[in-house]
Amino acid sequence: MFFFDPMYLCFMIPALALMGFASWYVRHAYNKWSQVRATSGLTGHQAAQRLISTGNLYGVQVQGTAGQLSDHYDPRNKTLFLSEGVAHSPSVAAVAISAHELGHALQDAEDYFPMRIRSMLVPAVNIGSNLGWILIMIGLVLRMTEVAWIGVAVFAAGALFALATLPVEFNASARAKQLLYETGIIQTEEERRGVNQVLNAAALTYVAGLITAVLQLLYYVFLVGGIGRRRD
């Protein structure tokens, strides 16, 4: 069966290794800089409130959320969700993460085009992640190459979403750094290094996600293409 195809590991082991390193690096950077107090003394929640005021984002609300590193901005209800470790900590890591999520709020307020594209892809990804795999399986089992290729095309939405995510996340981090420096929430060179490390580590996870999605897609292309060649 194709679930146990050794070729799958050939495609995915590099991606899994990169994902594992990215996950470790994020936690390493977060743990390190969550122990370093920001000179401003502001917690993640307080930093968010200051940046909301600075950016005239008065419709944006700040709420807590469960989990660690579960911080996110929801454009549907204009709410910034901060985990407890970020909301109540006056650390460099906390203000960096808070400012990054406020960067998304600024993108939303400006109708940032890459963010709009990513949002438009969400329904296709939700459908494609399940339907694409099903069509690929049907095509492989029944030797219906055309159906399998349709599944590959549908499944490709995930890779497109991962690609569309990169400019959104990189831009949010760039905005975060600028906001933190301009407002004085971050002041010293050490704090700047900390912000850079935390946000660069987070960015690596999105790069790893894209590589994983592309390699998985390439595996399905290889698999379906192999069946097509055998039929010929």
C-alpha cells in the first residue's frame, strides 16, 4: 500500500528534519528571551495596547488564549489573542510576539493585498486538504490517472497557501520591529538582537511549512506520474 511507500520517506525526511529544527529553534529563542526583561517594563498586553493606540487601531481588542505560543490575530472579529506567557510577561520575547500580531492587525486595517490573497485561499485549502487526498487515493486504486491528477491539483492549494503565507508573516515581523523601535518599547542593542532572533525563528517555521508542503506535493506528482508512465 502507498501509505508505507519508502519513497515517501525520501521526500519527507528532509522536511520533517527541518520542521523539527524550526520547532526547536522557536522554543529555544522564546525560552531564552522570555527570561530577558524589556527595558520599557511593558508586558505583552501593555505593549499591544500602546501599539493599538499608536497605530490608531481602536477597533482591535486584546484577549487571552490558552496554550503556549498560541498567539494570533483574528481578522474576523478584529481581536488579538495573546497566550498567558506573552500577555503577562514584560520580556523581550513577549513584546516581540505581541508586536508581530499587531503587525497583522495593521495589515488588516490597510487591506494588505498578500493577506487578502491568503484569506481567499483558506476555503480552497480546507477543501483541498481532504478532497485532494481522497481523489488521489481513488485514482491510484482504480488506476484512473486523470482523477488522481485532479486530486494533485486540488491538493496543491496547501502549497499555494504556504507560499502566500510567507510575505504576510515576513511583513508582519518587519512592522513589529519598526513599531517596537519607534515607540521605545525596545531600546538596547541586546533587545534588538532578541527581537530579531525570536521573529526570525518564527519565520523559519513558515519556510519549513512551505518546504514540507512542496515536498509532499512533489511526492504525489511522482506517484501519480509513475502510474501514468506504467499505463503508457
